[in-house]
Amino acid sequence: MLRINDVVAFEEARYRILDVSDIRYTWINVDSDKAFPERVSVAEVEDFILSETLKKN
């Protein structure tokens, strides 16, 4: 489980977790000056972790 303010590496970019709920995370790309927060489901994040596409820094 990820927590607020955790930074993860995903698809060669770093994302900071802004919000955590039972069904989704809200994160933002910290490598982009023009990024907007994005929502991603907990199930998707779990799949990314299992496939080693997403790694906690």
C-alpha cells in the first residue's frame, strides 16, 4: 500500500501520491512543470507493482 507523499517511478517518470482512498490513488508527475493530478485505481497500481512497471523510490 502506498501512502500520501510517497514517490514512485512509473514509465520513466516520478509520481508523488497526493491522495489515497479505498478504490483509487491520486498522483502527479513531479518531473513535469505542467502536470495535472491524475487518478488511478488501486487495482491498476497493484498490477503495475506486480509487473514491476511501478517501483517505490
